Amino acid sequence: MNSPYKFAIIGCGRIATRHAEQIKEKGQLVAVCDIVKEKADQFSKKYSAKAYYALENMLAQENEIDIISVCTPNGLHALHSISSMEAGKHVLCEKPMAITSADGIKMIEIEEITGKKLFVVKQNRYNPPVAFLKQLIDEKKLGAIFNFQLNCFWNRPASYYDSSWKGTKKLDGGILFTQFSHFIDLLYWLLGDVKEVKGMRQNFSHKGIIEFEDTGVALFEMTSGAIGTMNYTINSSGKNMEGSLTLFGEKGTVKIGGQYLNELEYFSVEGASRPSLPEARPANQYGFYEGSMSNHDKVYEHLIKAIDNSSHVFINSKETLKTIEIIEKIYNSSPLSS
């Protein structure tokens, strides 16, 4: 059943389609905006929404918009979210929230000043194995977590970066922002904050193509005392290989894996039987490559509930700022090797 809310989308790229399809089912898409006229016009025609080519024009003319979905390049998320909230709109921002914590803090300040809500898409929290692992931790069934291993082995060929904002420090920010911020979010959501991190980064096979690393390693000490590692790369041959998290606790060991944290690969917990979990949704398809799991239906379901009821638990902006702060800690501890 559709909600009474009216939506707009800023940025009519591939991920915007996921948003438009959910808005069509749960609300009304009244306007779309992109600086590339052809993209805006294509979305306008497909979803019967008015096309705009400048955000300021859309905000000035569309007074009835309730919620704006920000689907622009990473480096523009802060600017577009702030402008939308200042215009009196709630915001659902695609990940990452921003590519600097300073920008994230500004976004939260504007949220508090305007009284409008700022939410960030963290759809991997709704993967059945991830939700199950969160429940195990919350119910203390693993006991104290001793250590962990986080693996992110994906593929992004040179063609992914052709004629694109992707690969630039200014608009992309790095593969921990664009490819792997969901994994950092889950690390914080499941295990708490990071006390200390030491990293190492290199660009092996994307020299002259991207302005940052294509491979990295990080060693964490969490505020809880747990220690662990993150290994990440976009050099997996041919396709995405693995997105996994293994936890070793005093009462058990659990690994969720597959390509996108979508499979329960190992389960050994005191006094518990291996569960039968719902099948995970397919990954986002973007032509010649895949992204994270597609749980935008859950995101929009909880978005609307949170706007209807301020007590409804949904991903808040201060929580998502932690992802940016942890990524900055990793990058600050690991100067890019030449």
C-alpha cells in the first residue's frame, strides 16, 4: 500500500533505479533531477515524474516534496543532503553518508537545526545471515568476542572507471567508501567502535586509472578489546569473489560469507543448532558488475515507519557518521604506497 509521501530523486544513475522502483510501490515520485539532461528525461518518462536539471530549481518549484533520495556521486552527498534539509525535506542518502567526517558533522548539524530527518542507506543490515548474527550478539550467545576476520574481495576492472567520477578522490573518495563502506558499517554495528587501527595500502593494477588504492589491509583493536583484520581488494579475477565476516567468541564461532555476506558458511555455538535462514535477495546488477545485496525494499519500509513514528528504530545519522570516522582512521594510518 502506498504511503501519502511524495518523493524526489537527485541523481539518475544506476542506483537511482532501485530507489525509483521502491518509491513507486510505497509512495509517489513527483520529481527527478540530474545535471545530465538525457538521464533526467529518461527517468521522467519512465516514472511519470517532472524532470529538473538543477537542484536549486527543483527545490524552489516543488513545494510538496516530503522526502528526497540523494543518489549523486559520493562527494556531493553532503551538499545535496544539506540543501534538501534546508529546503524543508527529509533525506534518504545513499552510502556513503559523506567522504569526510567534517561534512558528516555538518549534515547532522543541519538536521538538528531544521528538524528534518537524515537517513543513510545501509541495506546489508537486512541480509538474513547478518540480522541473525546481530541477534546472536545482542543475546550474548557468543559471549565475549575475541577476534574477527573481515574479507572484501571484489572485482572492478578498468572499464568500470571509464569517463566517470568513480576513481577520483574528490567525488569517489576511495574503495572503502564506494565498494566497502557497508562492511565497515557492519563491523561497527556488530562489534562497536574502533579504538586503534593500523593499515597498509597499495595500488597494484589500477595505476593511472584511480587516485587511491586498489588493495589494503587493516589491523583493528576495538574498544571492547577484540582484535581483528580487514583484507580488501578490487583485484579479484573476473568477478566478485567474497564478502565475509568471521567472529571468534568465547561461546562459539560464526562465519557469514558468500560474495555479499549472504550465506551462513560456518556455525558452531554452544547450546545452539544451525538455523534455517530465509534466502538472501539477489545482488544489485549494474551491467557488467554487481554491487551489494538489494534490500532497498526494507530500507524504504523502515524509512516510512521512522518518519511516521519518531520512536521507530531506524539507522540514524550519528550512527552512520561512525562509518566515515573509521574509514578515516584506516586511511590516516596507511599512507598510500607508491
